Amino acid sequence: MAGSVKDREAFQRLNFLYQAAHCVLAQDPENQALARFYCHTERTIAKRLVLRRDPSVKRTLCRGCSSLLVPGLTCTQRQRRCRGQRWTVQTCLTCQRSQRFLNDPGHLLWGDRPEAQLGNQADSKPLQPLPNTAHSISDHLPEEKMQIQGSSDQ
């Protein structure tokens, strides 16, 4: 068993709602209102509990109307070029809201990069101790001033 996950029940509920929305659309493509209700409920639970959802899940939900975006059924997908970059443009057929995603084969999301994982982060340099401000002022004075102060004390 993997390590314990905080809010495991909440993530299981989010997963169930997401899968239920997919199943509803797979059984009856005309029943988009129920799938939208499941996705809207999933979104509000994630916001209320401040849970981070996977980017692949967020990309398949419309930000405007909370519809499940299935290409050809609830959204259209087009490939566009702009200034030498390739983009995938997804347009929701319910609210007409569009999203653009970079379509670069070499691009990795931050969460998918190895340095984003806590176990893979190596301490390149040891932690520096904080400067101690409890020293006297004479510790921070140049040597010449200290010699002058030392001769006047005699």
C-alpha cells in the first residue's frame, strides 16, 4: 500500500464523480445535464476542500459551464499554429468557451518533471545558518576602529 494520503475519502469522491460523468455520457450522449451536474459537484468539492486536481482532469472540464469535454460530443478540437508554435484549441459546444493548450511534444508540465517530485530533489548546498545578531557592535566594526577603541580604553 502506498503512503497515506490526506483527504483520501475526498479524492475518492472526486474520482467517483468524474467517472460517473464519463459513464453517463457513454450510456446516453443526450444526458449532458447529469454529467454537467456531476462535474460541477466535483469542482465545488475540490474548491471547498482546497484540493489540487490533476491537470489532465482539469483539461477535460469546461471552466465556464462545468461540462465534461469529450471531443466530437461536447466540444470541438482544432489544431492551430501561431508564431511558430502549435496549439490545441478546445471549444465547448454548450457555452462556446475555448481553451488553448500548447501542443509541443517536448513540453512537460511542471508536475511531470522529475525535479518537481520531493523525493528527487537533492540538496545541492547545505543550509546556511542565519546570522546571529546577538553579537556586540564591535564585532562588526573594521579592525582599525577596534584598535582605536582599544587604545582609548587603556
